[in-house]
Amino acid sequence: MLAPFDPRCHHRTMTSSFFAPKKLALSLAIASLLPISTLATPAIARAVDLESGGGFLFDIQDDFGGYLSNGSVDAYDGCYYLDVGGTRYSPSGSGTLSPDGRTVTLPTATIAGVTVQRVIYVPATGGDWARYLEVLDNPGATDVTTTVRISGNLGSDGGTRLIATSSGDATLEVRDSWFSTDDTDGTLDPSLAHLFQAGPDSGAPVSVRTIGLATDNLDWTFDVVVPAGGRAVVMTFVIQTMTQALAQAEAVRLVDLPDDAFVGMEDYETDIVNFPPRTILTDCTGARVGARCDDGLFCTRRDRCTDTGSCVGSGDPCDDGNACTVDTCLEATDACRNETTPDRCIIGGECVANGVVHPAYPCLYCDPARSTRDWSALEPGTSCGEGSCSGGRLIAEATCSMTGVCLRAAPERCAIGYCEDAVSCASMCADGDCPGDSYCAPSGACELPRANGSSCTEEEQCQDGQCVDGICCSEACTETCRSCIVPGHVGTCTDVPAMTDPDRECVGGFCDGSGSCGTGDGGTLADAAVVPDAGARDDAGALDAAVVIDASLTIDAAIAPPDDGGGCSAGTSRSRGALGLFVMLGLALGFARRRARG
């Protein structure tokens, strides 16, 4: 089941062992794109795991420049690396953790003529984000201009999509303050937002020079002037949330630099270059348009000075980005009221209407009467997938189980091997109905033609269209002394072995083994002594009635031979009668032997 995303489901052991090989490979792949001179030998990373109030993990690799390895549930594949002047920030040693356990300060490294340090803060409550400070100190006597680059790879991989930008379009540009990314809303990897500047019209000293998102690789650069003996700080906010709406709402909130965004900033606030000075005016008289101000109202946000000299706010500070709640701002009490809308489910931070079926699991749906925080199972037996019939195989309709799983029986072959339509089997075929090489048999079933040597009753059953002697044969096999049932050659028309005559075609002789009748002593029989092959017959068949004996072989019983005293006579009629009797006795004995064998 595709479960709604929950950051609390991440497991430290899984993060370190399951994802580590993938992350390391991707990190090295990213590093391989940089010039060799920019790379430092990576130490074995030691993670400082800080969790936000919402349970999102920020696993800071403090032995390798403070990048995030995985985040929560594969949010990142090594992200937010720092390069200064084209060289990767990778200080020696480990960072230090503040007494409250919320800020990691990494060691310094000298790069491109400046001293570089990273300071990373994650709030315990109030937001699911981390704040990166890239602190550049110039100990020299002249200003140093250098490039600050932030880059990395996202865990959403090839599924990464640009969801929104601060300018409201779907194109990432240098005028944007933030952009959000995700693969699938509310599931899989967390929804992310990346806040990198206040914008070119904000009054900040520095704006991004380049910015890009290529599939799941992001980067942006600043050209920063670090004054002699002074400091410049680049500030970035990285956000993990359950849904895309929440990620965008947090980015919009943080771009206004609320008080919680400045916790622990005492030593760095006045040196930030990509956001304007944190000055809040109560009077916009003479102030520049867009300057931060306070209109004195709780129920407005993004208060800015206008060209008329007024302080005007916009937006609703009570909007929680959740469509399942009715948000009300109470100016009288400086409070927000967020009430859940009836008949809806809040699943993974996303609002789901009553009765809506899970987009990937058709046996789960929103039923507020059973649960307002998770999917409920549909009634067992509910259809969750249509049946189908194709190629003589029937796939039954799928139905829901008691546990909300869509089950489908294994495909079954149609009884007659033929589909009636796209969803059912046919009960009886007709000519032309059967698929492929099969044919419609008299039984009403589609059958494949039988191989030679198989039993048959009609020609269409056989692959070669010849049913001979009850056997599918390679040819008609009507020639004398040839058969399709010769042992060892069943199904192939073959010469009958010598000295045999299974179909009784040779009257007064036998088959000679080469497809002709013979006398058995090398002679040949006259045509009158050959009966055309009509197939094997038993002794009661028509073949017996058709037996013809040579007319010259007769028994003359009416003429008594003269007695020569020796009991013998040389009379022609007698001797010819004896020969006829011998032939008839021989045929009788042959028939008897055949019956005995049969």
C-alpha cells in the first residue's frame, strides 16, 4: 500500500545503512562534475541529526562541509554543498553544538582569500526548516569579490518536478525568492522548498546571478563583495513538509523574515547580503516603496510601504494551507481559529473529501465516520477492476478483500477456447469464430488441428486435411500396398512391409514392400488380382464380397477322371482343379491366421 508520507516513520538505522550507498554514489557523482582543483579529500562523515518540531530530520554532515545527506525518508541525495571561489568548503575537524542543541557551527576554512564558516540552525518548534548561514570574513586590507555557490541533489530523483516559484509561474528565474520541488504530493519523498533570497526588488545588497534545476540537481550562485576587515553572510532556508501546499506556505512566511527566523542571529544579522536589513517601520513617510513596516494589525501579513506612504498588509496569517480547515483570524484577540471541515479526512496532511477513493489503491477510500486520519477499506466484494476476455482466456472481475486489498482470480481458459466478447466466454462457436489456426469442432469448441498420427473421424480435424484409416495422415494414401498405420510410421503414408497385406488388396499374393502386389516368390500379380485400396476392412466388410479368383482356377467336380490303375491322371481338368482348390485353401488359411492375429 502506498502510505501517506509521515516524517516520523524515518528510521535512523535505515537512513544510515539502506540509503548510504546510494547517497555516497550520488555525492561522488556530483563531485566528479567539479574541477579536480576544487575537491578536497572527504573525511568519513559524522552526522549531527537535528529534528524539527514536525519530526523532520536534518542530518548535517559536519565532517564534510555541513551538507544534508538524506533528510527525512530520502528527501535529499546529498544537498546544499557550499563552494566559495570555485572551491568546495570542507573544513578539517568537527563542528560544535550550541547548549540548546539546535545550532551546529562548523570549523573555519580559508578559501579564495576569505575565512569561510557555516552555521546551521533547526528550530525545535514552530517550523520544519533549517537555516544556513554562509559566513565570509575578510581579514585583509582590501575588499574581496568572490562567488558563493550552493548545489546538491534531491532524493526525488527522476520524478522531481518544479511545483511553484515565488513569482507564481512555472519557470525558475533569478528574480524568484524561492521555489518548491516534489515528486508525488503527500507520499513518497517529502515536499521541499528552497528559499535563497528576498528578491531583486527587496533592497538586499546581493541577488542571485545564476539559478538552475536540472532534473533533481539544483544550484544557485551569488557574486559577493566581502569588505576589507569585514564580513558578508549569505542566508538560506531549506524546508521539508508533508505536502506541497505546506512547503509553499512556509516559504512565503519565511521570506518576510518573521522573528523566529532570526533566533540566534545576533552575531550575523547586520551582515546578511541577500536579504534586506531587518528594519520594521511604523511610519512609511519618506520610506522607499516595499520597505518592511507594521500596520498594527494582527490579521495581515507581508506589511510593506506603498507609494502613497501607507503601510499595507496582505494575506491571511491564519491560513494553514489545509483545505480541510476553515481558517478564521480573530483581530480582537490576536488569535487564529482553524476548524476542521465536517465530512472530510486529513490524510498525510492532505484534505480528502468523503467518499474519495485512493488514487492508487481502489479498495481504500475516505470515510470520516470510520477514520478522519487514514484510509478506510471498502465493503468486501466491491468491484475494483473489470473482467476481460482475450485469446480464449477469461480474467474475472476483481473484488475488494476485507483488508482493503484488490484481489483478482487467476485467468482461466474458456471451456470451448473462444471469447464471446471482451468480457465473457462463448458457449458455442460457429464457423469463422475461432482464433488463429483453430477450427470450430462439431462439439461447439474451438480446437487446434491434430497432428499426423492422431485419431480422427473427419478431414478438418487433421493439420494436412487427410483422415485415413481413422488416423490423420500426411496424404490421401490410396495407392496399392501403402498405408498410414504401418507400425513405426503411423501418420505417414508408407509402403506396407513385404509378405503382408493388411488391407487385402493382393488376391492370391502379398504386398512386395515397394508399393505393389506380388506372388511372394518374386513374381507379379495380374491387375485382375489387385483390389483397389479402400482402407482397412474387417472380415464382414465389402472387401470380402469383392474377392475375385482367377476364372481359370476352377474345380471341375462334374468330370470323373479315368482310373489308370495308379490312382493318378494326367488330365488337364483335374490338375487345374487341384490348383484351384490349393489356392482357395491357402486363402482360407490366410484369413484364419488374420482373424487369429486380429
